[in-house]
Amino acid sequence: MNTRTLAWFVVLPVLALAPVLAGSRAREVAPAVAVPAAVASTLATGPRLVASVLLSPIYFAAGTTQIRPNDTRILDAHAAWLRANRTQRLLIEGHTDSAGDSAFSRQVGVQRAKSAKAYLVARGVPSEQITASAGDGVPTCGERTATCRAANRRATFSADARP
């Protein structure tokens, strides 16, 4: 990898995050930044690129649906971004580890997603902007270790722009 390519691996995430920190959309900032055409077309997609940078997952303790204190700042950032981007629709998917039967796990997953949604709504995000559901049942980690099970107990967030 040459130095120029490596520079874009550093510059692109910074360019994508800059609008979030400034409180605006990527498409509004991108024309003011001199970037190659290939990168500019990526930035023109706007909210999707920003969303993938901003919307980190949160994690849960085993058998609970309560938001952990360490994850509140992540959700606070999500809420601020969603309030600033009212055309975004958020899908929250609650996931579980491999313990327990599938029906119970699905129910816990839905409750985790609803807990995250309730937190965001309490921070001023309109309820109709968010959909909460159970995850797809595909673990991020397939090993049967405590670390992997902890990584699978999560809520994921994906945003999609609507006209």
C-alpha cells in the first residue's frame, strides 16, 4: 500500500465524522472539501456513510435488558445525531448469546431493542423514527467462550434515509 492510499484510510474516516461533530450532513460538507472523484462519490451518499461511523452497538449483561451505564454515552450520541437528522429511520436489532432456547432468546432480543428505543425516545427522538426488533440470530462470534457470548449480547443500530 502506498503512502497516498494509506492517507485516504486516515482522511476518509475523519471526513465522514466531521459533519457529525459539526452537526451537519456529509453531503452538505463534502463540496467544500477537495477530494478525488471516487471519494467524493462515496461522501455524496451522505447519511449512510456517517451512520456507519456513528451508530455503534451497545452491549448487555447476561440475562438482562437494562442499558449499562457505560453505554449511555453511546446512546446519547445516537440520540443527538437522530434529532439532527430527522429524515433518518433507525432500526434497532436486539441480539442474544447462545444460551437458552430460541423462543426465549428472541423475546430477550426484542426487549433489548425496546430498551434502547425507550432510552432514545426519552432523549427526544420521535418514536416513529425508530423500529425495534429481534436480531437475525447470527452471532458476531461463534466460539463458546465467555468473551464471545458477551460480544453477542448486543443491540445493533442501522440507519436509512427517507425522503
